[in-house]
Amino acid sequence: MKFAPIIDPAVRKPAPKPVRVDLRKVFGIGTGLWAAALVIVLILVSLGHATESLIVVCASGVIIGLLLLIWEFFDRWDYRRLGL
């Protein structure tokens, strides 16, 4: 019966353990894409297009990406220090 786990929690299968992923790649690729977008927007501004608000958005993406890379470094350091 499909509703058995809802009615009786003891019937549920055990949840799988979470997978530890390398967030450096994810945050690095995202930050790189924001940096590339920032370069493109700066080129458009130099050509005379009115896209000054996009500079703020792209720069914010780069800053947030760098902050996430710093956070990931300390999170991984704690993970290794605890021996998990």
C-alpha cells in the first residue's frame, strides 16, 4: 500500500546518508560566470549602452560567489578537523 508509510512511520525505508559534494567547483563555476557577465556588461557600458544597473548585479554575484568560496573553505576545514 502506498499510504502505509504515511499512516505507519515504522514501515518507512531508512533515509540514505547525505552525499558530501565538492562545493568549490559549484561556487567557482558560478563566480566565473558572474565575472564573465561583468566583463560583458563593462564592454557594453564602454560602447555606450545604458546598463549601469547590470554592473551592480554582476558585481554582487561575484562578491557573493567569493564569500561562498570563503565559507566553503572554513566549512570543509571544520569537516576535516572533526574527522567526518
